[in-house]
Amino acid sequence: MSLLYISQQITIYVGWFLVIAGISGNGLNISIFTSVRNYRQTPCTFYFLITSIDNIIVLIVSLVSRIFIAGYHIDLTLTSPFWCKLRAYLINVLTLISFTYSCLTSIDQFLVTSRNANIRRLSNIKWAHRIMLIVIIVWCLHGIPQILFYDISSITQTCQIVNVKYSIYASIYVLSLTCVIPIVVMIVFGYLTYRNIHLTRVLAEQQADRQLVRMTLMQVILVVISITPYGMNNVYGLITSSVSKDPDRTIKESFISTMFSLLAYVNYVGSCYMFMISSRRFRRQIKDRIFFLEKTKSNNSVSTTYT
């Protein structure tokens, strides 16, 4: 059994599992963060909400298409220049938005746990709304070169960057903006938040706030675990890009890249499950949602029977 076949099967089965788990988990996040009053009023949970919406779109646009490409050999980017450009643009914009809001949640929890009242006041839901618009606009503009410089190559007949200078920048931005910078920012502000908690006995409000801190710290752990191997693999790829490789080494490196890429998608899947581990309040809301759906389904069945 070849590594290529194993890689294909893992992409199919693990990929679909991640898609289902990710859409379900992020859907629960959206339901809870939009319906619970305490959650609607804090910048941190607002960032969680936007991230959850963004994550669902990332899974559909990026992971589902990856499953069809690598698992079923159905690749529309080879035949449609429009989809080639649009997919590259959406992946660029959506991943950067997701990482930015993950960083903002860490920064926000540092602000709300500060002993300085002026710093705590910087955590404001109105500012969060404005920041959301700024982030979306900036990354949408940043992604425009993806539309200009991605195309189906006349030489390789694959969807790729056709501008040499932009390909160099793309390598740098993938490593820095989607790996190094988010991880550093989240670790630094996660540590500062943890330190704030141990330097003061008073948090912003009550138990819900302490649970938000734990949820944010778990989010930091999720990002670090899922993205660090992917970033290290990118560094390795850049270092060895000019090295001549035999087919056996190429296949092994491709297999490892597939594994790390699938692990990176855990970042877009796991937030709901990390929140369930870290927050009793969140678990209670999940149970309420499940029981409500079961009760509604039961009532509908009874109504149908008597009708």
C-alpha cells in the first residue's frame, strides 16, 4: 500500500470528519453567542462569533475543495480560471480574518483582566464592531493580488501564482501572517492574561468573565498545537526548495505536508470543543440547546400524530 494511497484515504475520511465536526461545532458557537445575553455584550465573545462564522466558510471553501482535489481527483481549479482565482482569494482573506480575531480575543482578555481601569475600558463592544469592519476591509484589500496573480499556468496546467515577485511575497506572508505572528501574539497576550489573573483577585465582573478567560487560553493552546507544525513544515519547504529530491523523498514530504495541513484545519474545527472543556457555563448552554431541539422534535412528532 503506497503512501499516496494512504494520504488519499486519510484526506477523505479525516477531511470529512473535520468538515462535519467543524460545521457542527461552529454552528453551536454561533447559536450560543447570538442568543445568550451575557455573551452578546462582550468584545471577546463577539470575536468568537465572527471567528466561528469565518471558520465555517473556510472549511467549505478550503477543506471541502481540498478533499475533492486530493481525495477524488476532482479539481475545478484546473479548468476554471475564475474558480482558481476566487478560491485563492477567499482562502487568503478568510484565514487571515480568522487568525486576526483569534489574536484579538487574546488581547481583549489581557485588557479586561488588567488592574488598570483605563486599560480595562479599552475593551469595548463598540470598538469591537469598528475593529471588525477595519479587519475585513484590510484583508479584503490585501487579497486582491491573489485575483491578479493566480491563474492556470500554461506550463504546468495547474492553478498557481504566475508572478515571480508575488510568489516570493506569498511565501513570506504565509509563514509570517498565518503562522509566526498569530502564534507569538497569542502566546504573549495569553501569558500576560495568565499573569494578570495571578496578580489580582478581582476580575472584570463575575464567574462568566473567568470562564471567558479560560476559553480564550484554551483557544491559544488550540492555535499553537494545530498551526506550529504547519509553520515548521513551511519553513522546511522554503529551506529545501532549491534542493534536488528523488521521487521517494518527494512522496514522503508530500505525505507529511498532507498530515500537517489536516492538523492545521483543527484550528477551524476545535473551538467549540475546547470551550466545552474549559467552561461550565458553555457546557450548560450546549445541553440546553440539545434538550430544546429534542423537545421541539418530540412536540412536532406528537402534533403530527394527532393531526
